[in-house]
Amino acid sequence: MAQDEPTTPGDTKPGDEATPGTPGTGENLCRRCQGTGTLDAEPCPDCRGTGKITSGIGGG
């Protein structure tokens, strides 16, 4: 998805903590599949096969 595209709640994946593009978030490798996008030859349910999740960064 391009940075200038609007995001909607449907853009989130199960492992996401926020909608992609939300300020204060960034992409990380999915912990469940370790970034491969698959588990037992099936798409990872946490990242939906992308190998990445969106989560909060920084703060304080």
C-alpha cells in the first residue's frame, strides 16, 4: 500500500496494533511466523501472509 493511500479499519491484520499509516507506528516482522508469512505451509493468521505487522513505536 502506498503511503498516500487512505487507510481503513479493514487494512489492519490480526497482529496489528494500529491501522497502517497511523502516526507513531511502524512495520515490524511478525513474531508468530518470524517474517516468513507462513506457518506449516499455510498463510500466517497474524500477518495474513505478509510477514509484517504494524505496531506502536517510541513513546514515553
